[in-house]
Amino acid sequence: MKKLLASTFLAVGLHGLAGAAQAAECGSVSIAEMNWASAGVAAHVDKLILEKGYGCTVTLVPGDTLHTFTSMNEQGEPDVAPEMWVNAVRTALDAAIDEGRLFQLAPLLSEGGVEGWWIPKFIADRNSDIRTVQDALKHPDLFPAPDDPSKGAVYNCPVGWSCQISTANLFKALNAGGEGFKLIDTPSAAGLDASIASAFDRQVGWLGYYWAPTALLGKYEMTKLSFGVDHDKAEWDSCTAVPDCPNPKINSYPTSDVFTVVTKAFTEKAAVAMDYMKTRQWDNATVGKVLAWMGENQGTNEDGAKHFLETYPDLWTTWISPEIAAKINTSL
């Protein structure tokens, strides 16, 4: 940790000197463009801000959580992973931080990655008594099954997804079948999305598993329900996430920690941009809206980044100085 603090103070000190001299330089930087939309957009936002605002030379490289982390940890490349879901690499990342190889900076997703059971906001607005999953299960008539409207429906993930197992176990723990509900396994991600779109088109209730940030939740306003208990990791690992657990208990989904991770080399050659990298974060609703815009306009990750910068200046200008913001606005 002493190495971490020393390097952080060094980076801040270098930033201050560079700002005072008004002649800061930034070297060549590589950024992982992860293979999911929110992380891809974040990579392009960083590329635009680092290039146009700080004068860095930025190269984007393909990435995913495990391969990118391993490469950063063992080879020092790429320099930046803007959206690292760190729960998957927590132990190894902690060791790399303690040894001064890697640095965990801003929590890019300010709320973390979120999973749970959701209902349409219009249903929540019309029914003030529904705030928990247990509340919703008292109203099977509000969430009709597609093949049997006399039953309620809880929509599950596609076969093969880990959330299919946890949702099935929670359905059992809640005795949802006894409350008049059926568990509906969706055939694919597209099928799960289509079930939500259909519910909004018909203005009928929908209850089931989903996650954020996503384009779909950027398009359709949904309300996440509480399970009424805190997340119990021991129960999750031993039962909730285990197929056909015989005696599951009610549990809540974990929140995934999502941070920006950079190499030691980045803190040195791009010290001028460290304040930005330690500050910038966005909420799931904003990310969802950007992703929804991309879907409606067949936009690329780069298109999404430009749309974000043009549409949400009140957010991103808080990450940087007015002088840097002016440079980026000029480039846009």
C-alpha cells in the first residue's frame, strides 16, 4: 500500500507541475476496448478526452476481463482497462496493487453492475404497495403468464446463463409457485428482451430477472425490487448459485464492483491525465440511455462516445478542468 500511495502522490504532483507550466505532455497510451457495449463506449470516451484534451496518442486494443487483466498484470499492456469488473479478479488485482504494478482508480459505474428482479415503472407507479419481490408475488394477476393468464409469470434467463440457476433457486425459496406463478425460461437474450418489449407495447405487467447497465433498460423504464434481505455471499456460493439446490433461502443478488484499472507506466507517462482517470464515472441510467441511442441508430462504440460528449456536457465537464473541457468542445 505504501507503493500505491507513493505512486498516487507522485502522479498528482506531476499533474500539478504540468498544469503550472501549461506545457503538459502525454505519451502513447493503449486502452482496452472490451467486448461489451458499455465498456466499448467508455474506451472511446477516454480516447477522445485523452487525445483532444490532454494530447495523448491513444491506441485501442480488443479486450475482455480475464485476458486483459492477465496481460496488464504480467506484461504491462494495455495501459488502461476503463471498465474492469473486478470481482472476477479481486485476489490477483489486490496483489498487483500491493506490489505497485496496477492501480485501481475511479469506479466507472458509480452504482456498480446491478442484477435483480424488475417490474415496469408504470406498474410500480400504479401500485404503491409493490416495493419488494414478495409484494409482487401477491399479485399474479398483474404479471400474466403468456400461455396461461390465470397464472403469474416470472421470466428467467436463457439456459446456460448463471442467472438462470440463481433465479430458479430464488423462485423456489420464495414459494412463487405456491403464490400462483410460473417460471418462464426464455430461449435467448433476444427472447428475454422481446418479452419486456411486448409487455411495454401492451402495457401489461412483467416480472423477472434483468441487469444494468443495458440498452434495454435505457429504453424501457424499469424498477428493481428488493428481496428484503442483504446479499449473503456464503449462501450464494453454497446454494443460490448451485443448480437444483434442495433448500434455497431468500437472497439478494451481489453488486459487481466496476473500476478503471491502469498500469504503473500509465501513471508515469500520462500523469497529466491522472486526475481525470481518478474522477470520471457515470451512472447506469446514463449508460443505458447512450446504449439505447446506439441501438436505435445502429451506432458504433465511437458514435456512442461522441453522442455522450455532445449530449451530457453537464456530467463529463465535472471530470476535467474548464481549459481541457474547452479543447474537447472545440474538437466536437
